[in-house]
Amino acid sequence: MSELVVNIKRIMLFVSDVERCAEFYQDVFGLEPIEDGYIENEWRELRAGDCNLAFHRALGPNGPVTEPTGSPNNPHKVVFFAGDVAGTREILASRGAEMDEVKVFGDVHMCDGSDPEGHRFQISNR
């Protein structure tokens, strides 16, 4: 029996406004767009190191979702590494990100923020 090897290729967020969300992560985090398979207002994918971040137009029972899909209670969170969490927090806030305060647990520093649709993300030195 061979060993299973799995690498995360991308994290996909289902959103109502694909362009707005992709532009947020491009502008705030400096992520680069991947043009292969780009479908206007339906699909965007950004290069984010070894794991890409993708945005897919959310659909409901009556067609495209028009309200933001994120909320503080969503069960997912995209985590970005930052060696200097406090410094990175200031940069992200200056670029328009809504950021919480930095939390410190021993050597671990982390800070949560929200994208335009309310999806939570975190910067962490862990």
C-alpha cells in the first residue's frame, strides 16, 4: 500500500461579489491574480504561496446570492503567516482592512480581520 500524500492547492470562498473580494486580497495582501480560467464575476484565483485563494460566485435556490456570504460565525478562517504581526496589522489596516487587536499567547501572536463580505482571516506568527 502506498502512502497518501495530500497538498492543499487552494482555499475557495463562495461569495456574492467575486471581483470585490478578489480585489480586496490583491490590494490589501498584495496577492497576484492567476489568469487561467478567470471568469468575470464568477471565478477569480489568487496566488498565495503554496496554497491559492479562490473566489467562486455563490448560488442559492433562486440563483446568484446577492448578500455578503461571510459572518463572524462562519466555520472557516484563512490564516496568513506574518513574522511581525503588529507591524503587518498596521500595514493591512492602512490598506483598508478591518483589523482586530493583536492577541498574544506566549510566543504566539495573532490578529483577526474581515474582508468586504465578512469572511474572517487571521495573521499569525505560527
